[in-house]
Amino acid sequence: MVDLVLRAANLTKVYRGRRGHAPVDALSDVSLDLERGTTFGIVGESGCGKSTLARLLVGLEAPTSGTIRIDDQPVVISERSASRELARKIQLVFQDPFSSLDPRMTVGKALKEVLTVHSLHTDMTSLRASELLSMVGLTRRFAERYPHELSGGQAQRVAIARALAVEPEILVLDEPTSALDVSVRAEIINLLVRIQDELKLSYLFISHDLSMVRHISDDIAVMYLGRVVEMGRYDQVFVTPLHPYTSALEDAIPVPNPEHERSRQAAGAVAVHVQVDKVTRGCPYAPRCALVEPRCRDTAPTLTEKANGHMVSCLVALDDAQ
Ligand SMILES: Nc1ncnc2c1ncn2[C@@H]1O[C@H](COP(=O)(O)OP(=O)(O)OP(=O)(O)O)[C@@H](O)[C@H]1O
Ligand code: SF4
Ligand SMILES: [Mg+2]
């Protein structure tokens, strides 16, 4: 039987429009299951709702509707907060590591503060802080440093140590490497893979870059305009992508072959970042879709299983024989 650590069902988030603007449907009916000890990759372009989903899952914001269960317990969310005990089980690592670190607090003090707030290792917080630093590949001398004395990669290691301090079961990693130098990205990914293995953690790994999630994910959801448009095991989504948007994201992954790259650019495969106005009727992807048919302008597809848990939201893909 599948051991689910997290189950999110029909999550929707509507933000009130700013200064007289229309409300924003940041998330529409998003459901996903995270199996214990695995990585679920969430991919989609800027503004598709990835961080909104992350904030709902960790209880920073309440959904407009929908439910979240961790270890089969409902996460009770009032307008203000999630259940404290369950909230400890799921921690968020942000894109910008400095945003989660207090500039006036040394690394050691920041780690000890988390331990104290959660009444963990109360009689040996210094020792535990050193352990946490070692877990993320930093020596205990980093405990005396302030955030401005850290490089981006070191700061992200500290942010990960801080998230691990409360001994969570799940890490939500919201683009954890995209603000870092290319040279240190692989180091952080390798660190996350090692920690997951050592601590048997479950990850939700968010990225706008399909090439980033494909190496580390067991399952993947592709999001477009607040909706999941394709979902399945990583090999289903990569080997047999069903949604035209997933194919466009795959085509946009740079290939180390200049000739092939030139022909792809000529074919328009690289131009996936197109601004599209809100679509009120039919398929939201229709204005960009190379396979669009007249019926797509009237009928909105819903996420439906095509085969063996491989889900897609596309009228044409659902009609095609496998
Ligand atoms: N507090 C808010 N109030 C109003 N609209 C919001 C708020 N937060 C997010 N949005 C809107 O919700 C949509 C989804 O935003 P979100 O930050 O979740 O996207 P994202 O996929 O994380 O993008 P990025 O890749 O740029 O981080 C966007 O249209 C955004 O402008
Ligand atoms: S339903 Fe139509 S417009 Fe939407 S993704 Fe499928 S083919 Fe494209
Ligand atoms: Mg984001």
C-alpha cells in the first residue's frame, strides 16, 4: 500500500484584487499526493501559482477552499495559522536564503532560537546547532558568522539547517537554487539528495525549470495558470509527455549542440514565455497551443487519467490513442 505523507485535495486560492483590480485565481482545484521518502517536482513558468501552493501547504496562508492532510491528519487552518504540531512536520526553504535569516543574528543564535521556540534539545542547543551545521556541510565556526558574511550557497545551507532544526518530515523547496550562482547549484542539489537519503525526508521540489526537477523527482506536476495540466511519474511525463505545454517546456531545455539549438529556435520551440491574458472560456492554454482546435475555445478540459496514473488536462491528448 502507498504510504502518503501529504495529501492536498482541491486547493483553490483567490487573492483579492489590488486597488480595484479583479480578483486573482492564483490556484484552481489543485490536488496532489506525496509518497513518504520521495520527491514530487512541481514545474511551471513565473506566475503559475507555485509559491502560492507552497505557502498553502506549509500553512503560511489559508486556502480559499480545499483540504491538506499530513500523516493522514487534517491540517486545521484558521485564517491565521495551521495546527502547530503539524506545521512543524512541513518546512519551507525559500528561493532567496537571506529572506529567512535575520541580518542581526549570528547563524548559531538563529539555529538555537528555533530549537528554543520548539523546546527541542533544550539542554544542549549549542551541540545540536553544530550538528545541524555539519549536516549541511558547514564547520561549527560558521555559528559565529552573520548572514552578510555568507555566500549565497552558504546562506542556503544555513536556511536548510534551520528548516531541519525542527526535525520535519517534509521539505517544500521553492526554487532553492535559482538565486544561486550556477557553479554552486549542483552542490546544493547533491546536499539535498544526501540529506533526504539520511533523514528519509519527503520533498516537494518547485522549479520553473523542467531540466532541474527531472533528475531528482519521482513524480511531477506541470502547472499552467494556477492549474495542474499534467501529472504522473517522472518517466511518464518525460518519455511520453501528453500536454502540449509540457512538450514546449521540454523543447525549451537547452541542448549542448549549437546546430540543433539553432533549428529549435527557428521552429519557435524556445519561445515559451509568452504573456497571455486571462482566458474566461475554453482551454486556458488555447492562445498558445500549437494543436488548438475550434472545440478548445468553448470547452475547458479537466485533469483526467489517461493511463496508469498519468493525468492530463487536454481535449486532444485525451482523445488520442496511446
Ligand atoms: N498576495 C497576493 N495578492 C494578490 N495576488 C497575488 C498574491 N500573491 C501572488 N499573487 C498572484 O498569484 C499568481 C501566482 O503567483 P505565485 O507567486 O504563486 O507564482 P509563481 O509560480 O511562484 O511565480 P514565480 O516563478 O515568479 O515565483 C500571480 O498572478 C501573482 O501575481
Ligand atoms: S485542449 Fe486544445 S488548446 Fe488546450 S492544450 Fe489541448 S489541444 Fe491545446
Ligand atoms: Mg514563486
